[in-house]
Amino acid sequence: MGKSTKLSLAVAALVLGTSLVACDDGKSGAEAAAQQLAGAVSSLDVGSVAFDGKDAAAANDQLHQVFAALDPQKPEVHAGGLTLDGDKASAPLSYTWKFGAAEWTYTSSANFKKSGGKWLTVWDPALLAPGLTDSEIVTKGSQSPQRADILGAGDVPLVTYRPVVNVGIDKTQLGAADPADSAGKLAALVGVDPAAYVQQVKAAGAQAFVPAITLREEGRTISDQQIQAIPGARGIPASVPLAPSRTFARAILGSVGEATAEQIDASNGALDAGDVAGIGGLQQQYDAQLRGSDAVVIRAQRADLTREQIQSAGTDSRRVLFQVAPKPGTPLKTTLDPRLQTLAESTLESVGPASAIVALRPSTGAVLAAASGPGSNGYNTALLGQYAPGSIFKMVDSLAMFRNGMNPDSTVQCTPTLTVDGRTFKNSEGYPTTSLGAVTLRDAFAHSCNTAFISQRDSVSQSQLEAAAASLGVAVEAPKLGAEALLGSVPGQAQGTEHAASMIGQGKVLLSPLAAAIMAGSVAKGAPVSAQLVLNPDAAAPAAAPAAGTAAGSTAPAAEPTATATAEAPSTASDKPITAAEAASLADMMRAVVTSGHAGFLASVPGAPVGAKTGTAEFGTENPPKTHAWIVAVHGDLAVAVFVEDGGLGATTSGPLLKQFLTAAG
């Protein structure tokens, strides 16, 4: 490069530099100050901002005082276009606060001043909220609407506001009485832990009412006179959302109580400490729908204004900056039939192990009852339990055999035992010798001959079992259910003894009681049943089922994949659902279980003829092993599954429970 060229470039650079300096009017520095301010206010920390007229630490303290009532929420603040006027500038600050569904937006103006070559923010409380003065703070008030009901079939209220009495010690009413003595007496009366309650009362303030228990008004056995006989004890009437009884569909519906810390953190400002929210079940899954949204009012007021001054003043001196009216919740409609749910629960009330009864209407898929017995200890066995189904799975085997050319009159060999790869399979204890040898598939099904079905393992592949299960509506998605559920798992691949075990509903085959009822219902309908429990779910409500694991008594490893109510359905489910002709053949064999098999006790059930299938599945390592007891049945437009976790034989344990339920169901 020549000298003249270098000189020209140098001159050009000098001219350009001079031009840039000439165009630099200081705006970039002011804009940087505005952006810094917006970011600092967004984080509610302006300690690093340089102010004119206010020490940064003092400004930060005032900021925290102004917005203390809005904690833990923080605003989103953005600086708008800057207006420059010599050594002064201004910029709009756009604020957005979110309180659940409510959104408060406003714009304030921030001023800046250049001093000593540095842009400073001119302190003014009004840059925080509209018209705010040095003596004012911002407050937040809210009021929750009445929680919406959960309804059952025919819109009958299941969970609705019912009268209760909050029983506790009112420390203002103690007089000279010993708080510990009164607390101990009340705890003994209402049946709560005396030591814990005494500590609560002693630790509470002198003006506190310390609740001990909430009693339903209906049917309560502790009278007002008994409560009032204890110094300081009071019963305060109230109403809260409750089911018809303490146990009614508890695992399905959930309950209502004070929001947990986790719920508050996840609510995006919709919940505060002390708010009421759904806990477990449908109450928690559809909490937003049932709760609605609170009334919210944001006010500016003098920082020293007391509650007494507000209440006694002739006019409210506070300024309303933002308010939104409450939005009532929307009732959640379900298909649960109160009578059948109560009947299912009473049928299981004396069963010790975990147990369940699920009843649904095949024609519509409506889940009418989903009861988990007292032995389930609050777990939703009915919808979430995962257990080896045993011989009720022979319905799936039989459908696969039909698709290979067999029918109920086809001949199969029922032998006392059958050995597969060194493992010996046998029939259940007491299997009738008259049904051994060459028998019809119908007879083998009616008496549940294990060896006859296992003998077909070479002609019925594991993938065909998986497809047949999907054709009956199990181990697939349940898009209409509207509740958390696990419909089961049928492996698509298995060899040797594992495949043989699958033929009798063991190995890695798992079903829930809901899935078992769906399977029976699909036979009654002549097409796969798509179960439905919630009729008007909020589209925003979560529907994902919990991760699959091992239920108590289940033989499946915790890592075993399980199809859930939201899992991707196998293509076979939609490609080849059960046909009316296939369902008729299965119904024929299910009827034979009652007319000639070991469920003859169901023949006396009044009304439509009953078709059934029993199942017994071994689990655990004990010798002899424990067993799950199953039975499924169809009775007109009703399909029912009964399950007892540790229950002996399906026919002798679950069978009588089924008969009791069907007879009373009418």
C-alpha cells in the first residue's frame, strides 16, 4: 500500500471520528440509565442505581416498603422511548404485575439528570406507582369466591358446602382458667392428641382462637353443652366443601384444605398463605376450575394508616389503583352415581387388604363407581392399582384365539400340569377332573383351565396378546376419562416361560381394576369402551398420570413401563377393535362361567343374565404364594370389576362381594 493511500485512510478516519463525536448527544448514556432502572425495579432491588435526590440504600428501603404487601410477586418493567432535553431526559416505565389470572398494568414516568458526566435517576415515588407520594405504600386485598361443587350423575352435588363446627380454645374467653388444662380437656373430648394441642394453645397469642377439630354438623355426637363446659372452649359454625361422608370417594375426589407451600409456589400468585385449595384427587387436579379467581384490589394509602382508622373513618382515604371482580368457579361434572358409589364402599367396608370395585356403563363408558376399600389406606387402588390380573386375562387370550380361527366350540387339551422350559404350571386347587382332557374352549374358559390356555402359546404370539388387549380397550390411552389413571401394561414381546405366564395373566401383565371393568364392558358393548369420569374438564387442567411404579403386592419391577391414561395407544387398538361377533363369542363363554363354571353363585342375581370371569394371580415369594383375587362381570348395561389384593381365589373371595353388589344395585 502506498504512502498516499495510507494518508487518505488516516484522514478519512479522522473525519469520520470527528463526525461521530459531533453526533453523540449523550442519549446513549441516558438510555442505559433507563434500562438499568427498569431492570432494577423488576428485581425490586435498586441498591446499585445512582439517584439524584436520594441515597441508593434509602431508595431501596423505600421501594421494599412500598411493595411489601405484594410479596412474593415482582413486576415486569420495561423502559420505553427516551426523550432527551440537554442534560435532562425522561422515559416511560411500563409495569405488569400478575396475581393469578389478574394482570395489573400501568405506565409511570422516570426522569434523569446528567451530573458530572454521569446520568442519574431523579428519585420520585411516583415512578413506582401512579401518583404515589413519599408517605404512601401500596396494599393488596383479595377475596375468594365460593368454591364450586363437584357433581355426580344427574348433577347431584357430591362435594358441596355443608355446615360444620370449628371447635377450639378462644384464649380471650379463658378468664382465670389454665390454658393448658382447658386444652387438655378439649383434646380428650374431641379425640385429638392432647400433648400437641396443649403446646399449640400455649404457644398461641393472647387473642388467638386455636382450632382443635372441625366437626360435621350433621350427625355430630359432641354437643355444644359439652364444649361450653370447658373454660375457653367454643364451637364456631361455618360451612366448608365436603362430600356426603368422610370416606365417600375420597381417593377419587380428594379434599379441600389450606394450600401447601408447594401449591403456593406453583400458583403464579393465585394462592397466598392461608388460602384454600384442593388437596389430592379431582379437587387438586381441577383446583383452578373449582376455585375460580379472587377479587383483587390494589390501593395506595398512607404508610401509617391503621386498620382502626380505615374502619372508623367516614370516608376511605385510600386510593384504588387497580381492582378486578371475583370470578366464580365452574362446577366439575362427573359420572359417579352416589348410590352405586356408596354401595361399592359399603360392600368393601369389611375387607382387610387393599381392594376395589369399579362399575361402569358399557354403552357410554360412564364410570358409575370407583371405590377403594379401607385396606387401601387412602390409595386410589380402583384407578391407579397395578396388579397381575390372573385368569380374567383369558378374555384377551380367547379373543386372540378367535382371530386365529378358533371359536367357543373348538377343542383344547386341559391337562393337570404343563411344563414349559423346566417350569411347571398347574390349574387352581380343586379344579374338576371332569373338565380335564379334550374339552371345548368354552369349558376351559368356564372352569379356567390354565394348562389349556398355556398350550396355545405357540399359536398365539405375545404381540397378538398385546393387540387383543388393546382391542378390548385396555393398556391404551383413555382420552375421555379426565382423571389420573393407569390402564395397565401388556408387553409386546415375551418368550418361553414369560410368554406362558402371560397366557394366564401373570408374568409382566398388569391391569388396574378400572382396566378390568373396561375389558368386561367392551364385551357387553361389542366395541372398545372409552371410559369417562369427568364430563366438563377444564382444558388447562393437567391430565397426565403419575409415573408407573410397583403397587403393593404387584410382581412388576418399578422400572417396568406401564401404559397410562395418557400414553400413546398402540396402532392395533384403532386398526382392529373388537367386533360385535367376537364380543358375542366372549359373552357366550362368560355366561358359561355362571351356568356351568365355578361362578354359579351369580345365577341367582335378579334381572338380566350375568356373564363373568374369575381370576387368581400369584404374587410374592412366600410358599404357598399369596394371591390376588379378581372377578369381572357384565349385567345388562353394567360392567363391574372386583379386586382384593391378598384374597385367595377370585371365585371364593371376590365372587361373593360381586354378588352382593350386583344384587343390591338392581
